[in-house]
Amino acid sequence: MKAIVQDAYGSADLLRLRDIDRPVPRDDEVLVEVRAAGVGPEVWHLMTGRPYVARVALGVRKPRNPVRGWDGAGRVEAVGAKVTDFKPGDEVFGNCEGSYAEYARAKAEKLAPKPANLSFEQAAALPVSGMTALQALTGKSRPKPGQRVLVIGASGGVGTYAVQLATMYGAEVTGVCGPTATDFVRAQGATHVLDYTHEDITDAPHRYDVIIDNAGLRPLPVLRRALTPHGTLVIVGGEGGTTFFGGMSRDLRAVLLSPFISQNLRNLISIARREDLLTLKDLAEKGKITPAIDRTYPLAEAAAAIGHLESGHPRGKLVITV
């Protein structure tokens, strides 16, 4: 089978389309015939091995799994001996590590039936980014009707879902994005849009009840100044920061400070869970959320897709078709 393979950490120039053996599913796994796969920051981290602390899990000197890709959608080709939830021919979506390939293995517990109203491309744009936004807007950070929510990085993969979900919950949503994406962010449901090249998040006359920070660049004191005295800040992922720790130092400071102040500060590293995939499936089928796809690329052009991601200006998700 054909797959996008990377033998050492580094830039997209190291990605190669190769013929490799088809994987064999373990007892608790499903073999998926991949039809489409998402492109997001998680793939960049897999490719570069940064921040370096992540290599403890990914592989210290080189990737443990040389096939790139993290989420996808396709049809079940085969199932492991202990899998009872799926059968060959089922259409699925979810977390398929190594999804930039014609076939990929996936834990059965990290897959769900594909939303019936979505194409494979749309379904592939949903798992990682959709679950991250869903998990960011839970617990104390789930807004009540009428509350003000600020989504930083509102035009990206996670940001578009966060805007849609917060709007669905009845919040008054403000999105932060670049000057070319303001209309796009409004189309996702944002009531107000801030162009970060001309406006600061602390310029508004009011503060926000919930802030979802997808960008990872603003200092913690700036974020807190934009937050209400009892508001909630969710820092998504570990973007920015140092080469070794990424943005984890800022995340750690937020978590350590939170118990001593009235504001609730937390960081989020999303976890693939079938229950969340089923929630996203239900919301998609009811028309509550809609994947926004910037553009698609064939499998052989995966490096170009990641290059576009690195430019920092995709509107919604990028998708690789297989």
C-alpha cells in the first residue's frame, strides 16, 4: 500500500510517498481503508518531534510510527478478534494514527460511525479539532446563554468548532483572527470579530466569561485582564513557547495559579474518546455543527498540505484525500 512516511524528525521535506506493507489489526483494533485524513497542528508536532519533551511518547530519536497522520475517515476493512462494534464495510471516523496511507490501524474505542450527512472529507475534518473544541467547552467553561465567550484563533480548525459550539450554547461569541478571515469567522456564528493586527483582546469595554485560547502566544496576565473576575480560561494545546517544552510552561503557571485566584485557569490536551465522537456525530447530523474545509490535497501532496498549515492562515481544516 502507499503511505506518507518520515524516517526522522524534521521538516515536511522529509515526507516521502512509499509502498509499505499493509498493517494487521491487533485484537482490539480495526483496519480502516482510509478515504480522507485531517491536517492539523498535531501532525506538525508528530513531524517535527517538537516540543522535544513529546518525544518521550513519540519516540526519542525517530518516530515510533513513521507513517504520518492522526485522524481520518474511511471504511472498515477488517476487525480484530475482540472487536464487536464494527464489521467490514462500516463507514467510520476517528483517531487513526498513521492515517496518511491507504490503510491504517485504529483502536476500536477511538472510532465511531461516520455522520450520515457528511462526506468522508468532512468527517475527516471533525475528530481531533472537533473533540478538542468540545472538551474545551465542558464543565465550568461551558457557557450559559447570554455569557460572553472569546475564541482566540477562531478561523483555525479548533476555533471554527469552538465558535459554532459556543454559539449553539447561546453565548455571545467574539472571534479573534487575521484581517482576511473576519467574514469567515462571522459565518461560523461569531457576533463580533477582532482583527488581531489592529485590535487587542483587552480593548473591549467588557470582559469575557470564557476565553478559549488556541493561539498560544499571549502572556497569561494579558489573558487574565480580558477575563471576568470569576471567568474561565482554557489554554488549548501547548503551542508557542520554547523548543523543549513548547507552551507547557505557560500552561503549568496557569494550573498552579488557579487555586489561589477567583478565576478558573486550565489547560487542555484533548483525548480521543468514542463518547465525544458520538456527540459530534449527533451534532453534525442535526446540523448544529458543520466542518469548514479550507482545501483538500491528494495523498502525494501531503507535504504541501502541511506547508500550508505552517503558513498560519488556513480557514478551517485542511484535508488529505486518499
